[in-house]
Amino acid sequence: MKILLLSDTHGDVLRIDEVLDECGKPDLIIHCGDIDSDCDYIERIIPADVAFLSVRGNNDWHSERPYSMVQELDGIRFYITHGHREKVKTGSDSLIRAAKMQNCTVALHGHTHRPLHTTEDGIQVINPGALSYPVTSYAVLYTDNGKLTVYLKKI
Ligand SMILES: [Mn+2]
């Protein structure tokens, strides 16, 4: 399964279009929050056979999306969150704890606007970065029967 991972697009729909073109068709798009109207935009323009999941960010005051969610995809349990409630700007401790509590082995988040792929305490932590200040980046994930491959991409 091919997953396009985005976060913190902050209203730059032209950049979103650019990423969708460059990335090729995914099976699923995950947006880790900030901002809600971009999620609405993506949901509107993607083909019907591309799935979409999203969470709310700290700038999504009126969002009805959840703060976090757990998804099992291809045998891998993902904890998906924006990250502000887990205080990711000061470290991954709360994020790792939250992922573990949900029996997840992968945590996806945004909020810091810095791309990151690391493994901490047995949990893979992936942040695609932002499509806004200071660098523009996203991630493409491939799952295959419990195996995960991650590509961080600059645009
Ligand atoms: Mn944020």
C-alpha cells in the first residue's frame, strides 16, 4: 500500500497540487493537521478510490476531525496525531507513550514543520515536515505485509 503523508500545509493548495502530481497516485493520503480547509480541499479533489485520513492541528479551532486516531494498515498499527497535545516540540516522550498505550509501532505527526524519521524505544516516529515555512517536504510510505518503508521528500 502506498501512503502519501502530509502535514502543516497551512493553506498552500498550489503546493498540495504539486505534491499530488509529483508523488503519483497513492492508495491513501494522511494529513497530520494544520489546516482543516486543506483537508477539505484534498478530500474534494482526490479520486474516489484514494482514501483520506486526517486529524486536527492546533490551528484547527473549529475542526470536527479527531485529535488523534489509530489505524491498522497492512498489519501495522499507526498512531496518528498532530503532536501539539503530545508536546512534540519539546521531545517525543509523550508521543511514544501514547503510541505504546494504543499498541502501535509507528507514530505519525507534524506540528514542528521539521521532517523526521527515527526509531525511539521501538516506535518508528515519522514527521513529513510541512508544505510551508521553513522547508517544504512530505513523506511517502509503503507498507507490505507488516513491513514499512519510508521516504522523506523535499519539494
Ligand atoms: Mn501545528
